[in-house]
Amino acid sequence: MIRIPVALGPRGYDVVVGRGILAGEAVAGAPFLPPHRPVERAFVVSDPRVARAWLGPAEAGLLAAGVGGVVHLPIPEGEQAKSLQVVEALCRQLAVQEAHRDDLVVALGGGVAGDVAGFAAATYMRGVPFLQVPTTLTAQVDAAIGGKTGVNLPEGKNLVGAFHQPVGVVADVLTLVTLPEREFRSGLAEVAKVALVFGGDLLEALERDPGPLLAREPGALEEAVARCVRAKAEVVAADERDEGRRLVLNYGHTLGHALERLDAFAGRTHGEGVAVGMAFAARLAEATGVAGPGLVSRHARLLASLGLPGGGPLPAADDVLRAFRMDKKYRGGARFVLLAEAGSAVVVPEVPEGVLRSVREERGAGRAGPVDTGGGDPAGEGSER
Ligand SMILES: NC(=O)c1ccc[n+]([C@@H]2O[C@H](COP(=O)([O-])OP(=O)(O)OC[C@H]3O[C@@H](n4cnc5c(N)ncnc54)[C@H](O)[C@@H]3O)[C@@H](O)[C@H]2O)c1
Ligand SMILES: [Zn+2]
């Protein structure tokens, strides 16, 4: 079991990463439970799929930790659960059950459960304690850490939210065995992101042999998740409210988000969009001289070895640029995180549209890229959802 502190002073907490810790050690050790008073009840928010697989062990762990009772609050599965209606339903459930500040809201599931349960916990009674129990790779390495919570509006993703740090994060990598392959690969894109942005042991391990991780060997999972958590914890501690350093975690996300917004490309998972976005960012970095030669091919090799798309059709240049312009941070050119080399990220505030257009055109509209997209089929076939 690996314990990684997120150093945020009074709002600090530990992320515990391990194998089989959900029903046992981590929760029973209860490092995150307030020491001075018992938790009366835990309200566990999860969708039916996650509840079927993991509610039992989570409940056992919470009860063993001395929590008085466990109440399951179901939410729908998928991104549509990130809505104000679902937050309202959760808060009303909490009110009906007379939940109060000595109780605990627990998010059991992927980033969706974390974001929606976290936002309910941030706002119900102006804030109640909240525990993250991430069960997707994306949530274990990214979404569950850092305190960003929120929901979508019809007008856009994550437009309503709050910072609300959890009291702890319990990342049991054994929960990842039931994750559909495509969801798992989507999480691998965030792992690749951390590896490329921070370099070091993680990148080296992935480049040497991604086999154990792809096979979801528990030891490999634990190591990769812990390395990503350390990187995220460091960045969050330096920039809790996303005003600077945290930006580097957006690597690959400028184009990734644009792709997600364009309906014709909506068949991609978030991670697939991010993979394409990182490959694009590498080409931008070489084209602008931010990076020397070799970065593009390094990206292509890494992404291909993880079964992620590094290429594939891109939308028309005008559509991509229009999507960039909708970005909150757009100022006459799109803001990009680029790499001078692996492990060395720089934020370029305004990449001019002309450069974006020419890099976009390099490969000709709509033509597939040089990378074998393998299991990360961007067209949406083969989805296990
Ligand atoms: N708050 C943040 O900092 C942050 C960061 C990154 C992403 N996010 C958000 O996270 C969301 C994406 O999260 P996600 O990729 O985890 O998707 P998700 O939460 O929708 O989960 C994906 C699917 O996997 C299923 N699932 C989850 N765990 C499982 C398990 N162990 N076994 C079997 N099935 C399982 C779920 O039922 C769901 O169908 C997005 O809404 C995104 O905006 C938030
Ligand atoms: Zn992401």
C-alpha cells in the first residue's frame, strides 16, 4: 500500500494506492476519517454497473472502519449523470435522510461519480466531508485528486462546479480488472500524458515494456497509478485553484476538448481525444521550434504501443479553429501546453491560427495518420459500453 500526501495544509489529505485495499486495510485503517468524532453514516454514490461490482467490498471496508451505517445513493451511468438535476436528486436524498456534517459522502466510481458526488458534497449544507473511491484508471490517476468537482450544462461541459477537496482518496487498483477495455485504454492516455509531461521513471517504464500494464498486472497498475498520483499531487499542492502550474496537466487537451465538442467526432472517448491531441501538440512543438526533431516519432511510438490513436481523421481546419475559439482561455490564438522535450512542458499562450492551420493541413484533411490506431478505434466500433 502506497500513501501519497497531497500537501494542502488544512485541506491536505492522503491518496492511498494499493491492491485489494477497498474492503480491508485502507478503509479500516481509516486515515481519512476525522479522528475526533465517529462518522455516523456514509452515503455512497455510484452507478448501477459500479455498484454491482464494488459496492459490497466498499461497504464492508467502511463498516470495518467504524462507520455507523452505509446508504447507497444511485446515479445514472455515464456523462449524462453530470447534471444539476442529478445533484438536486442527491441533495434531496441527503436531506430526506437527514444527512449532516458528521456524515460522509463517498464517490465510488469513475470521474463522473467523483464530479457529481463531489459537487453535491461541496454544496449540500455548504459542504460536507467527501471521500473519493475511484474505480476507473482515469479517476485514479487524475479525476479523483485535486478537488475539482462539477457538472455540465446543455451549453457546455463542467460549467458549474466548485473546488472541494476530499478527505482522502482510496485507489484500489484491483477494481480496474472489471473495467471495459476501451475505458481502460482511455485512462492509459492520461497515464501517457503524465509520462510525457513529467518524464522520469514512468516514461522509461512505459517505453521499455508496456506489456504488464496493458495486461493489468496488479503490480504494474499499482506502480503506474502511484507515479501518476505523485505527479498530480505535486502539481495540485503547488496550484490548488488551477491558476498556473496545474495547466501542464492539460497537455493534449486543447485539441482533445475541441474534438469532444465536435459532434462528428463524438465517438471518441476522452482519452482517445487526448491521445490525438498530444500527437498534434508534438507536431506543433516541432513546427514552432519549441521542440527539436524526434518528439513526434516518440509520441507515435508510445501511443501506438498503448493501443491509442496518434492520428486518424481530424475535422476540417475551420471547425477545429472555431472550437478552439470557444475555449475560455482563447486570446487571438489558442493556448497550448507544448513539450520542449519529454519531461519539459511549456505553456505557449497564443499559438497563431496560421501555424495551427498549417500543422493541421500537414497531413491533408481527413487522411488517416501514420500511426496504427490499434485498439483505440476512434470511430467508435468495438466500444464495450
Ligand atoms: N474533476 C477532475 O479533475 C476531472 C479530471 C478528469 C476527468 N474528469 C471527469 O471525469 C469524467 C470521466 O471519467 P471516467 O473516464 O472515469 O468515466 P465514467 O465515470 O463515466 O466511467 C466510465 C464507465 O466505466 C464504468 N465503470 C467505472 N468503474 C468501473 C469498474 N471498476 N468496472 C466496470 N465498470 C466501471 C462506469 O459505469 C462508466 O460506464 C468526465 O466527466 C470528466 O469531465 C474530472
Ligand atoms: Zn483528461
